Amino acid sequence: MHAPILTLAAKELKERLRNRWVLAVAAVFTLFSLLITYFGAAQQGQVGAQSLGYTITSLVSLVIYLLPLIALLLGFDAICGERERGSLELLLAHPLSRVELLLGKYLGLAAALSISTCAGFLLVGLLLARQFGAAATFMHYGGFVLSATLLGLAFLSLALLVSVLARERTRASGLAIVLWFFFVLVFDLALLGLLVGSGGQWAGDWFAWLLLLNPADVFRIFNVFSLDQVGGLFGLGALVPPAFGNSLLMGGVLLGWITLPLGLAIWRFKP
């Protein structure tokens, strides 16, 4: 990898470490994950982690609502902010291409987001390993943390695409919030509305494949459907094709959601 990319990535990461952004995000994930793990079943009169599968399922909702928003807010001004401050031309005056600039920005922000995500779920992972065993926790909870990191990187790619397309920070921030509402709140409601409006006539396998158009749904399927006992409980086997239980397929789709928006941002950012 080119040295200018690594230099810029290290600079972005150091800035996030210096202003304690990584520490703040990790603390938020640690606090909420502990609360969900130990008090999520309080309404049934139970306290503490009941099982590894149900704990992961509970944490999935936390990640879907919180991590995309954090990723979008982290990267929405990566390019348009530099342009608005007048520092973009100064950066490009160095022996640094536009592609190297964008990749350096992304890698630095991705490192900060990945570190904060993994650190935020570390304590709960240690507690679960003590209760349910290291092997099972590493396999299932480790996969959950890995997929959560990929989800964050996917929305970070979308944030950089927004930052390249928008000319002003205010417009970029507005587009970032719109993306969060669309993928986290509106998308599933729209699909449900189509399903109900068609009287169930569209409830075929092809309709379920539309879920892959939303990285948040891909992350949910990756973590819920792959756990057999949880998948049976929620009836996911009747809603999605059996192929969705393939972790490699779902992981590949998440990687696609990382590379495609980033590739579009690179193409759009070229002079």
C-alpha cells in the first residue's frame, strides 16, 4: 500500500484518538451492551444472560439502531468538510492523488470505528465466555462482533459517498440522516407494506432477496438466522430462503456493501 495512504490514515486515526472519539463510542457500546445483556429479560422477572443466542439477538437491535448512525456521523464531512474549510486544495497540492486521499481518509476512519466497536463489546464477550464457555462464545459472539464491524464499515462507505457528492456540510449531514432513516426505519416498513398490499402474493423467495438491498437487514439475518434455535423461534425459516443461513454468503454481501459505495465515491471524486 502506498505510503501517502498509510500516512493520511494514521493522521485520521490519531485525531480520533486525541479527541477521545474512540473512547466515547467504546464507552457507549460497553454501557448499553451490559444493560441489554443483564437487564434485557427483567420484564420476565429474570436478570442476567439467559443464553448466548438470545443475548446476541438482543444486541443485534442495539447495533442496527446505533452503529449506522455513528458511522454516518463519523464520515459525512470527511471530504466536503475539507472542501468547505478550504483545506482540500492544500491536501491535493501535496504528492497525493484524489484516490489516495479518499482511501487514506476511509482507512483512518475505518480503523477508529473498528477499534471502538470491538472495544465496546469486549467486556460483554469476556463475561459471556466465562458463563457459556470460550469456544461457543468465540464462534457465535465473535461472529456477531465481526459482522457488526462490517456493518459499520458499510455505512462508513455510504458516508464517504455522501461526503463526495455533497458540496456543503449541512447538506451532507442531512443526507446522512436521511440514509439512516431509510435503511434503519423506512426500508422494512416499505417491504412490509408491499407484502400486505399484495395480499401475500409477493411472498416468494424473490421478495426475500430484496432484504439484501439493506445492509442492516443483511446484518440481522447473519446473526439471527444463523443461530438455529433463534431462527426456529422467530420463524425465519419460513420467511427467507435457506441460502440466507450461509454465513459466507451474508458476509460477502456485507463486503459488497463496503466496496460498492466506496468504489462509487472514488469514481465520483476523480477529477
